Amino acid sequence: LLASIAASMLIAPRISAQSGDAAGTPGNFVMRDFHFADGSVLPELRIHYVTLGAPRRDAAGTVRNAVLILHGTTGNGGGFLNPRFAGELFGPGALLDTATHYIILPDGIGTGSSSKPSDGLHARFPHYGYRDMIIAQHRLVTEGLHVNHLLLVMGTSMGGMQTWMWGEAYPEFMDGLVPLASVPTQIAGRNRMMRTMMIDDIRTDPAWKGGDYSVQPPGLTAAVQLLFMMTSSPLQLQKEAPVRDSADVHIRQYLERTIAKEDANDYMYQFAASSDYDPAPDLEHIAAPVLAINSADDQVNPPELGLMEKLMPRVKRGRYVLIPISDKTRGHGTHSLPAVWKGYLAEFLAQIGEGAAAAR
């Protein structure tokens, strides 16, 4: 463990994201006897992560260049290393150039290479929530990587929701917050209904066998189909599959490719974890500046609900950007396309940089 922590503090290779996935330094941070909010205790909780760059401390020993980026529900930290994301943000001269920034990309509890139900406990794995996840992330950052301050917390979808929670739980720990494709209130309406149906598709499938199946239950396919309908972009899908036969090929290939890498227990747990999410009561506690970015074609967080307009005035130093539908947006997935929104991020980084310098 100590060796992996030490290795993570070394300077990672400069990335070359234009031609392939970015390089990073992977590691695992293990917490002993981790206590979950539901009362469960896991003897060892493993949080996998990738870092790029190296931390830089000021004269007082405070890290000033660390950026924590949190992934979506079924994703993992390594998903940010692709050219569409890393190539736009992490390369030479980019906004989060790894020559000047220390990028931290953790896998959340239940996802990627972190501890998850499919490791062996199946449905006996602790029923974690978002609160458990951000506590584990904070311990990774502070105890595992020895980072005592973050320049930025940024997240996509679930990671965006957890970004709001970070701002409330650790209000003085970061200079800025950028939640993408999220709304800072309890999940309800169609969003919650979708999640309930996905969980029930798996849990009520006789082939699930209480979580102890030997082959993936068909309910997993139904759950993946629901998520596709919620997160995809009608405009882009019409362009990609403009005729009947191409649409059939597209969706069948997508489902085959996606289901092959998913596990029913992991999937069910990942969506159930959002049940404890509700930052709305404590929005006034957020001290750091916030840049919240959503897209108009996001069917998970449809703008017509008017939730952001109602909630953002309660964020003392918040700005809300709604990106209009265009040839560049991709529905909910716009959150992972910095080319669409990095101009707003550039303005925000300049703002928080000036603010942090003035405070020091």
C-alpha cells in the first residue's frame, strides 16, 4: 500500500492524448474496517485511482494545483483518459495541463477497479450511497495522496452530483466546483422512476437468484436499454441511424458491446446508490465558487423542469450555464465533451485563480 501511494506522488509521463488514451499513474488505496452509513463494515475497502502530473505546494505546505474529477454512474476514472476528454483538457498548454496540474481520477465505490459486489460478496456487499462514496474519495485524497487542498472538484453526471456534495461536506477544501449534467436536489420524477425500473428489472428477474447467479440475468439487458433511452440524444441518433435497418444495427451492436462489460449486481448497486442524494437543504453552506453546466438536450436533467433556476439563487457564488442543442451536443453525454464547454471552464479557472491569490 505504501509503495503504491509513494508511486502516485511521482510525476506521471506527459500525455499524448491526440493519438490514443492518455497515460497515467494507477494505484490502490485500501481503508481498513470502513464503516458505511447503513451500519455495514467492510474489512477492506479498495479505492482505485489514476493520477497525472504532480502536486505542488506553496510555502505553507498547501497543495495548490490538485484537481479531482469524478465520473458518472457506470463509469470509472480511467474513462477520462480518452482523447475526447484528456486531449482537450490535460495536454500541453491545455486548461488542466499535467505539467502544471495534479489530476486525480478515482473509481467510485462499486465501480471500475474499486471494491464492488462482483468481487465476491454479490448482494451481500454493503448498500453504499453517495455519502459513503465522497467520504471514501476524501480519505483517498487526504490520507492516501496526502493532498490537503484542491484547486478544483469537477464531476460528470453522478460525479456532478457528488461535486455538489463535496462543496457542502468540505466547504473550505477547494477553490472551485464544476458540476456537469446534474441538479442539486433529490432525484425524483422520471429520473427516479427510471432508476427504480432498472433496479426492479434486475432484482425481480428469477435468474438473478438473490444475487448469486452464474450467468448475467436477462434483467440486465432491460436495465441497459432504459439507460440508453435516458442518456442518448435523439438528434444525433437520427443522424447516425437515419433509416430503419441502420437503427437496428446500431442499437443491437450497442447493447451487445455494453452488456458484455457489465455485471447485474454492480449495475443495480450503482443506481441504488443515488437514493441518499439531496444537497438542496444545504446549498447555502457551499462556500466555493460554483460553475454548473447542463445541456438543453439532456433527458436525465431536462431544463423544462426549471429546477436549476429555482435552486441556483441559493448558491452564494454560483453560475449556471445551459448549453443549447447543437450539432456538438450529445444529450446527457455532453458532460464528457470538453470541446463544447471548456470556454466556460477557462473563464471559471481564471476567476478562482484570482480569488485564491487575493485570499492568500
